[in-house]
Amino acid sequence: MSRRIAFIDRDGTLIWEPGPDHPTPYQVGGLADLRLLPRNLSGLRRLHDAGFDLVMVTNQDGLGTDANPTETFEAVNAKLFEVLASEGLVFDAVLVCPHRPEDDCACRKPRTGLVDDLDFDPDGSIMIGDRESDLQFAEALGVRGYRITDYANWLALVDAALADTAGRTAFIERTTAETSIQLSLQLDGEGRYEGSVANGFLNHLLHLVARHSLIDLTVQAEGDDVDDHHLVEDVGLVLGQALREALRERRGIRRYGDALVPMDEVLCAAAIDLGGRFAFETDYTPERDMVGALSTEMVPHFFQSLAVEAKLALHLRLLAPGRNEHHRIEAMAKAFARALRAAAEPDSRAASSIPSTKGIL
Ligand SMILES: [Mg+2]
Ligand SMILES: [Zn+2]
């Protein structure tokens, strides 16, 4: 994944901005004016710990003129950065527009001239400012914008921003006359599973998928008392929808994944393309009607429902079908999960690109 940047305005955002009645209206006139806004250090620390690079982007009207001397601007920055450094916080870049509105330059926020050369992940990056022009700048960059005045303090703002950019996660709630499902998913997880699913074998299957894909998965699902059809189908659909959401624009992933999984006498091959189009093919032919409370005919239907919603192509081949129904299904679940993990994983050699010659998935 490419870098996550927190673009941060200076005056009125990091530090106090004087009001209209101050000797230097709307301008930090010297070190005596330097005040950090509440919980600023704690908030920046939390951003830093969450993996954000800090980049300052500031409009300094007429910087270098008598009205806004460069020495004052730099003295304030030097003291500010000294304080931040004591907390281990460093700005990777300090980007300054020295112009006035009437100069009509390309670098004054909300214009993006100062940052056009930077490479960053827009979904994971943010802009923090205090003015409408900061939010417009965020919009022009395609990153989430936050206004400090909308929050009690810096820490509250950062907590909100971290929740919004938590990474490749999804939460889906779906209630119909037939089923009620809540599912949350963290693609870059550790394979943790918490399930409360009204079908023991389906619960087992989901547990295997989470464990072998290293996706963290929490599922609560209740069905009707007709049979297992609606429940299995709807859990498949919701899991597929969550995968689609968590994959976002599928930037920087490997896209293709495969796995060859033996389960005792059974050998299953799975191949996945996260290319945004649905396909599902399998040669699985059940020899029993049920495994526990799960109809075996619902197993391919589960994978199909999932693949439809996730917009992925999935091939599941039983190269050695073996003799045991339970083994066959487990082998398919594990092979699917391993292939999914491989396909969804970041490709470090193509970190910010969409893995398609079309440029879109
Ligand atoms: Mg400002
Ligand atoms: Zn400029």
C-alpha cells in the first residue's frame, strides 16, 4: 500500500491563529503568539502511531513582505518543530504558498499545486484544517477532510479520522423476512473468528475461511425455519458484499491468487481473480445430501453467492475428490481462503497501481 499522509494546515489548526483585533490580525506575529491547540501533541502522536506521514500545507499571504516576514514564520516553525520533536514527531514536508489570492497561483489552497508530485493512498490519507478552503483542498485531493473547529479537541478529531480510515474493513447489516445477518470484516487481520451462526456446519465453514485467509471475521446470523437455504445464501451474499467494500478500489493488490490444499485423501485447487467480474466454476458433486445441518447442494451455492457480490472469479476443482464429504467441503473452504489471501494481499512491487491494463477494476 502506498503511504498514508495527514496533510495539516498550520495557523488555526496546529497552532492558535490571532483574531481580527490582534496587532497582527490573522497572523502569528512572533513566538509570543505560539500556542498549540488543545490535545495537539496527543492527536499527532496517535496519527503517527497509526502510520501517517505528516505533511504541512499552509497558505502564508505575502510571505517575505513586511506584512508577513519570513523570519517570523520560520522562527515560529522552528520552535513548533522543536516541541514536536520532543514527542518524536517530525513533519516529512513543509509546503508553503507565499502568494496572495490576487496572484492566482497554482499553489494556494484549495489548489493542489504544492502536493501534486506526492504519491499517496487517497483512501487512507486525510486533510486537517480550520477553513472551508482546507476542506475544498481535501476534496480536490480526494482525501477525507476534517475541520478542527468541528471537534472538542485534536484527539477527538484524530479518533474520528482513524475510525473513518481504519483500512480494509467493512460492516454489513442485512435484515429481510428470511434472515438477519450482521457481519464485520478486517481484510488485513489475523484470522480471528467470532461466529454466532444458526447452522453448525456453516459456522465451521466460515471459521475455516477466516482462519486460512487471515481475515478477521465476526458473524451473527439467524435464518428462518424453512430450511438452511436462505441462511446459507444470505451469509454468502453478505460476506461477498463485505469483501467488495473492504477491497475498496483494489489498488495495490496482487489480484490473482491460487492454492492447492490436500485434506487427507482429497485434493482441492482454488484459483481467484479479484478483477471485478463474477464467475464461479466447480466440479464438486456431493455424494451425500447433508453434512450436519448443512445441505451439501448449498456449498457451491454459498461460494457462488459470495463470488457474485464480491465481484470475483472463483474456480474450485477437486483434483482428487476422495471419499469423504466433510473432507471435500473443508478442502474447498481452505483452498478458497488461501487463494483469497494471496489475491487480496498487497503487491509490494506495484503498491499504488490498479492491477489491470484498463486502469480500473
Ligand atoms: Mg488555517
Ligand atoms: Zn501560491
